[in-house]
Amino acid sequence: MGQQEIGSPQLIIDGHTIKAALFDLDGTLLTSQGHADPRTVDSIKRLRAASVLTGLCTGRGVANIEAHLEPWGLIGCLDVYVASGGVDIVDATLTKHERRALLAGTVIDTIIEHFADVPATPAVTIDGVVHALEASPTVRWFSERERMPYVVVPRQRLSCEGQPKLTFMLDPSHMNEACAAAATLPPDLEASGHPTAPYLFEFTNPGVSKEAALEVLMGWHGWSLDELLVFGDEENDIGMLKAAGVGVAMANGCDAARSAADFVTHGNDENGIGAFIDRYLP
């Protein structure tokens, strides 16, 4: 992560003076091949040079992000991370790192039991390593695609302590079953679940969300969400797309994300972020 002095931002979009811009990773900043388009990277660097705070707002954990910055081509592009869906907030410009509410171990155990009949593999990520109940085809595929190692662990390893999130890895054809199972969990269970990719259904503490973390981050600088630009593509991005002054969805995003956004840009394989930034940056 780089660090910069924040001056007077030079980006105005639809009447909003943009002081910070945050990007979801998978399906947004990263292409379908799992890297960042050099044109997108160049536009983000130009945005940062224009005194706009830049960063990631992603479901990935901090360790995973930092292990991949170089292969993604993002060294020197970022000032902040909102990681694990809003659990961790890291700001290099202020040298601050705050960890918010975790998903309780007892809650994780309840969810895993409830999902017993869903063809999906539960997992948690600890220090950049996926801890899964089995080496299912989806786990192996995910590990290779995301360049994250995995280990097979007993169930109690997943629920022995609080975790940022619980992930179910599944074939996309079984996503409706996961959604149906989540809808029948006890209403007072302290967990919030939603799809975060076609092959992932994830749970976090209900007090955690990308938009809540972004409000904290902007507050650290004395800024409002009205001065924030965000990019996203999936259901877990809807809250931040609505909350930010300017929310931009990718053309490849889900219908609900595109409907929630102020703008829709090109897809993640078509330099969508860069094309949008370059329309407004002097």
C-alpha cells in the first residue's frame, strides 16, 4: 500500500466533489482473468495524483490483498482497504487499522448445521489461507483461481472462534438452494448472508457491511459519504452503491447492482473503471 499527502481533490462528478474512490475487486477492478487492466491501473494512478484517496472495498481479507498487490499490478495505487466485507478498515494515510464485529463461533456452527443439505463447502480464511471442510472441486478451483492455498480442517476449526466471515463455496447451479437455506435461518441469528460471486455465498456479522465501514473511513477524514465514489458489481455492493455520492456499477454486474447505481460503466474486461474515470478527470 502506498501513502500520499491528501490535498484538494480535482474530480467533480454530477455535482459531487470526490475526495475518495474505492473499488470492489472481483468482477470490478479485476478482469475475468484475475488481473488488473493496465489502462485501469493508469487511470487509478491519475486519480490518486489528483489528490483523491484511493482504495479497495472487497470481501477479501487484508492478508490476501497484500499478497496479491504486485501480481495484480496495483503497487503504488492504493491508500486504504475496506476488507472482509467491512470487517477491517486500513488507512495508510492515517496509519489506522480498525477491526469491526466478527461472526461468532456459535453462529458459524449453527449456519453450517443448517446448510448440511446444501451442496456447498463451508470455509473460513485465516491469514490468507482457506480453511475448508473438504477439498471439493469448487474449493480446489477457487484456490487455483485466487492463488490462495487451502487446507482441509475439522468442523470445530471453523467455529472455535470468531471469524470475519463464513464462506460457502458451491457450483453456481446450487446458488438458489443456498439462498433458500439462508432465508430459513432463525430470524434472531446474528448473521447476514448474501451471494458475493456466482460461486460464493457468504455470512458476516449483521453489524458489518461495506457501506458502514466506508462511513467510518470517510468520518476519519472529516468527509461525508456524499464525497465518495465507489465501483461494484454484486449484491454485496448494493448498499455502498446507494450510500455513496456517486455509485458506479459494472456492465457485467448483477441486475440489482446496476439498478442501485447512479451510473453503469463498461464491464471489468473492458476497462470499465478507467473509462469512467477518464470521462471526468481533467
